[in-house]
Amino acid sequence: MQFLIILLVGVIFIWIPQKPLIDWDLYTKGFWSNIPQTYLSNRNFVSPPWGLILLLPYYLIHASGSRVLSVITIGWLAYKREWPFLHFFLVVLSPYFMVTMGKSNMDILVIILPVLLWEYSKGKKLEIIARGISLSVLLLKPQCTFLIAIFLLWTNRKEWKKGLAQLAIVALLVIPISLIGSPPLIFQWLNNIMHPSPQNQLFWSINNISLSAKFGFWIALEILFLTILILFLLVKARIISWTNDQTLASLILLSIFLLPYASQQSLSSGLAFIPSLPGFFVQWLVVRLAFMTIFYINNLSLITLSISLLSLIFYSFLKRRKELKMHSSDRLSQSNS
């Protein structure tokens, strides 16, 4: 029954209003038209060269299909985490997920979906292939996922032979396509990033939540260190708990805030791992009060960092309360027996 509801919600998202320019168009229109001069012929393209292979499914399902699959991905996440079904709606009805779907953005599909595929493939017959593809897909958004990719490899470091095989698949999907062209596609791509087109300069100036872009790398690092210290002290004081999902969310958020560019659409992937009712209301309250005002745009990185920190705390605090309640019930049962 829950799967049918998730599917129905996904289908409803076919008709969610789109706010031009939609990301699906920016990522796909003309991307395969001028190989191997892909980036020389269009300075707006900033997806990496391996996207010429790995973005084909995203292109083939079209913008509406990407929205349906994104909703189903959140449903899969909720199912695997055994969340209350309400949490599925807390994610898909949150403001940043709605913004992401309003642009038919691919971030849910290239950040959350490969993480779920990585977890699901453990012990399966095609584990090495599935995990190699997962790592490759994560690298479609390296500014958001490089820490997660390192984390996934590190947590499986004891199976280093499998890790090497997975990295070999990544190399097969990433390196050959990057070396095509003159200059090679990899250099064409880097040039488009380091010398952004007027269109990208505009988008990056009004939709960049990076702290380093706003304040510089070292100040951003200090702000993030202070944020991590606050979380550490809360965990140490046993006010909040900490689980793997908070780690995954934090790694995404750290990447987003530390590296030079990430959009609000990317924020939805980090927040999807840490849903809570208080966090949901905080996100909507802040967005409704400040969204699209000069104050919001001028303070975008600090506002989204504050939302992320509060969302982490609320999710962790509720987890901690649940653990304490279960522990108290267990002690009561043991004393009665």
C-alpha cells in the first residue's frame, strides 16, 4: 500500500510547475551534439565528461520521469531506513525538495540513489559492478559527493580487493571519455568551470550556498569547524545521538558549504537523510519569511547552514529521545520480570 502511495505521489510530481530555466534542459539539451568539442561549442555546459555516458538515463526518462524517479528514490530511502511513513512526506514536501523538483534537477538521482544502490548491492552477485557504477554516478556532482565517495570506500577498506575492482570500473567509465578531443574533454570542462559563461556567472551569483565563495576558504573552514564543534559537544553531552545517516548528511553538507559552488537544489539531498517534523517547519518558516528577498540572497550560505544545523540537531535529538524511551521501557520490563 505504501509503495502505491509513493508511486502516486511520484506521478503527481509530473505536473509540478517548472521554473525556467529548468536544470534538465541545462544538463541535457545539446550535450551530445558536438562531441568531441562538447564544451568548446557551449560554454554553459559544466557537467563532467563522464556525464556523456552516465547522464544518458537521465536524458532518456525526460524531465518528468526524473521527478517521478526522484520521489521513488526518497520512498526507497524511507523504506530502507524503516522511517515512519510521515517522514517520506516530510522530505518530498520540504521546500528545498520542491525547489529541486521545480527545476527537474538531477541531484537526488546522482547523490541519494547511488548511496542506496551501494548499500543494497552489499553481498549481491553484482556487488562490485553496482558499487563501481555508484561511485561513478556520485562523481557527476563531485562538489557535493567527494567526501561521501571517500567515506564509502573507507568504511569498506577491509575488502580492499573489491575496492580496487570498483575503482577500476570508475576509471573505465571516467578516464577514456575524458581524454577524447583536442584539447581533451576534461580540460574543456575545467575551462568552462574556471571561466564560467555569463549565464553561469549569473546563476552562480544568485544561487550559490557555498561558504567559501562568500567568505573565502579559510573563514569557511573556521565556520564549519565551529559548527562541527557544536554538534560534537551536543553528542558528548548526550543531548543528541549520532548515526550513519547524520554522517552521510553531514558529509554532503560539508562538501556543499566548503567547495566553491553548490546550489540550493543540492541542499535537498543532504537534508533528505535527516527528516523531522521540527526541521520541516523550520525549513518552511525560514523560506517563507526570507525566500527570494535581498536579505535571503545576500545571506544565502549562512541561512542554509543554519537550517542544516537545526535539521541535524532536531533529527538527532528526536533519535536520542526515542533511544532513551526504548532504554527506559527495557529497564522497566526487566524490573517487572
